[in-house]
Amino acid sequence: MRVYYDDVFKGHETGPGHPENPRRLDYALEGIRDAGAPLVAPRARDDVLQHLEAAHGRDYIRYIEDLCSLGNLTELDGDTWVSPGTCNAAFTAVSAILDALDSREHAYILARPPGHHAGRSGRALTAPTQGFCIFNTAAVGALYGEGAAVVDIDVHHGNGTQEILYDRDVLYISTHQDPLTLYPGTGFPDEVGRGRGEGFNVNVPMPPGLGDDGFKKIFDEVVMPILRQYGPRVLIVSLGWDAHKEDPLADMGFTLNGYRYAIRSLLSLNVPAVFLLEGGYNYAVLKEGSKMLAMELAGLGRAPPEEPSASDHSAWGRLTKILAEVRSIQSRYWRL
């Protein structure tokens, strides 16, 4: 098991009061230290641009590089900023996922900026902004790792990852808060992929207020059956801690118990799993979640320090209808 980190990830600045800021890493690192896990610095690679161009257009990459060279904090859109240290941080994040996939070991990549909202040329699908994201590290990894599957458990739909992988036969599964209630407004069950990618895009929107019991049901009835049939050789997990009930930017009801169930389910596939930090804006959750994940990856798991949550009647009823719709659509491609 490896935890990838470099101080360059703090060099990406986002301005005063921004929720996606360098302090997030300080708390995550506290959790890693508490778990006793060593840190590994991504190595310098000369193939980063080559693999980045598999996911993003060259003009977009050059545009971001030009913004980095301005020498000041620049607003890319209403949510997303570029600073002089952004390119170094974003390129190093790509190096980290390439290194992690080459190692064939479980890994946790503590990198920023996040990436799953970044599409081929920046804003993806119908999203109004890039949602704090610059380069889509998860998609780069999926196109690099042979036999990869991407599982996105950030509370927001990974619209950028979906856009990049939509016409490819690379499995992408996203669990996220109902897009009618949260940015980016995409990720409905009928978005199943296109061309040779048809059937390889799986969206499970979740009603606000859903608890750990609902998350377990989604994993048991949709996520894990599809993953087992697909048979990935490696897993890339876009991990956002923002579905936790204490996160300030969303409305889900999970605790770390729900996350632990999802992590253990994914690890049961017995293939290398690379967990990539995406969202999560409650510092205590970042700390305790990172500690829990590091211990699970090292085989030293323990129960989280909070009681599991239960869905209210309304959320459970909506989930039942959503899962029926997902099964109806996805049963054309998978046995559910």
C-alpha cells in the first residue's frame, strides 16, 4: 500500500474563503500520520503530457499552461482558479496516478486540484463551471491502466469523467446526489454511453438524506454485481468525502461507516485499487476518513468513531424507485 503526496499539491491556490484550499491536505495528512502510513513522492516523468493528451485537447492544456505562466491568481470560472503553482500540482497528480498504476499496489493519492469535473476542453457536458477541477486525473488513469474501471463515489457526478469515457468500453460507475438537487446537473440513469461505450456508463443518483443503509444497498444491488461481471484488472476510485452528513456543500446522510462498506466491497475484488482524492470539505471528515482508508488499505481496518446512519422513510422510498429504474436500464447490458 502506498500513499502518494508532494508539497507541490499545496501550491495550487484558490483564493481566500474557497472550500477547495491547501488546508484540506493538512487534515488528510494528519489522518495518514495517525494511521502510521508512510508517504511516497510521485517521481518526475517525461510522459505526463503524452498521457494527459489522451483525455484532454492540446489547446486546453496549453491554455491552462498560459494561465499558470501569468504569475498571479486567475479566475477560470466562478468556481475554479488557476495560480502559478497550479500546473506543477496538476501535472504531478497525473504522475502520481501513473506511478500508482505501474506499481500494481493499493494506493491513496492525496493530490489537488481535483479532476473529475474537467472534460476534454474544460467545462463538461452542461455544467456551468469546472467545479474546482483542472485536469481529469481519474480519466487519464483509466485510459492508461489496462482493464481499468472507474468508480466515482464523490457526492457530485463526475461529468468530466463521463464525457471523456462516454464512447469507450471502459466501465464508469458513479454514485452521486440527485442531479436535480446538486451541481453539475448531470448523471441520470439513462446516460449509458455511446457507440462502443454503450452500457459502460452507469449512473446511480441518490436522494438527499440517504443514509449508510441506502449506500450499502446501492453497492450490493448495482455497483458490485456490475464490477464482478466486468472483471477489472485495476480499480480507480474518485473518492470524495463530501457525501458525509457533515459536509457543508451537499445534502447526503452518510457516515464513515458507509464509506468503509464501499471501500471494503471494492477491495474484495482483489485487484489493485487506486483511491484518488476528489471532494470533501469538512476537515474532521477528511482527517478521519483518510486515516480509515489508509488502515483499510494496509489490512488494519477498524470501526469508524461514529454510529451508522439510517435513511429516512422518504429517502428510502425514492431510492427504491431509482434502483428500479437503474436496473431496468442497465439490465440490457448486465445481469441485475
